[in-house]
Amino acid sequence: MKLGILSIPGSLLLNCIVLVSFSYASVSDSEKFIPSGIIQAGFSILGILFSCYLGYRYGLKKSEQQKRIEFIEKQVCELYSPMVGIYKDLHAKSKIVNKINNISDGEWRKLVKDMSPEVFRNSTDVTNWREKRDIGIEYNNNQLRNYIIPAYKKMQDILHNKIWLAEPDTLKWFETFNHFIDIWDRYLADYLQPEVLEKVMVSEIELQSFFEELENRLNFLRDKLKRGRPD
């Protein structure tokens, strides 16, 4: 069987050196004279073999690092970045809704603060406010049904399809996230009463740790790519 230079392990090189030394020591003094050119050639060959071995080991390490870098790139581009992007969009919409609701509540309290019951019943301002409130509630419900839950389901699809790229700390949220989406599907299909939903629902607050894991993991992996080091 033929062995290429790159397949010679370090131990074999060491054996070669020991064998040459032993062979030289075993001959008589009259036979010990070896032309210097042959000695230099022998050590040159050993040096070349050893250099090839070191180059081979270095190449293996670089190849393994490159494969790891390519895997991290897939994690970032195909799993964590898309999921974090969707979450940030939903989080921004949630902040807008909360801001509008808080301001609306404050303005409503100012409006009715000094109204007598009679004025309250006949106030056109109160009527207009209620109409706007109902329109806002309908808008939020439509956004929940047509945009927010589908966006969460898109995150779910990404995680399902790219689960092989997920880190263990991400996967521990897999069941909870699926539960969150399944319950909302049932509620929007008029399968659950609001009272039941309140008791079985996983809130967005409970999932906050999952979203933080996604964002922290993305930043951690991106930092590895920037440094060009998978370790």
C-alpha cells in the first residue's frame, strides 16, 4: 500500500530518526564513516517530511474551523436573524398599541372626570370617543388575526424547518412556543372561551426569555463571525 507524504504521522517520523541513530550506533568504528553529503541529505528529507506533516495538521485545523464558520453563518442567516427580525417587528407594533392605549385611557379620564351622569349620557364627545374606541378594538383584533399570529407562525415554521441549526438553549423553548401559537389558533377559531384562554394561555411576558435567547444568540454568533473565530 502506498503512503503519501501527507499521511505520515509524527510518530513515524520519530521512528525514522531513532532507526537511523540506532543503525549508525550498531556498526563498528571502521564502518561509521558516512559522507557528510549523505547525512545532510537524510536530515533534509526528514525535515521536509516533518514540515509536510505540520502543514497537513495545520490544514486540517483550518478546514475544521472553516466548516464551523460556515455552520455559524447558516445559523445566523437561516435561523436566528429571520426570527429576531420578525420578533422585533412584532415588538415594535406591541409598543405602539400599548402607547395608544395608555394615552387613550388618560384622555378618557380627563374627558369624563367632571361630567355629571346626565351630561355623560348626552355628551357627543363621549359618543364619538366610544365609536373611535370600538374602531380601535376592531383594528387591533384584525391585526392580531391577520398579521401578528401569522408572523408568530412564520417564526414557528422557521424553527421547525431549521431546527438542526438551533442551539440547545433555544430548543428548550420549542414546546412553550408551539403551545403559545396553538392556543391562539384555537381561540381565533372560536374554540375557546375567553375565560379558558386566560387560564391556558402562555403570555408574551412568559415568552420574553425565549425572545431574549434568540437575540442574545444572534449577537453571540455574529460576534464570532466578525472575529473569524468559531471558538
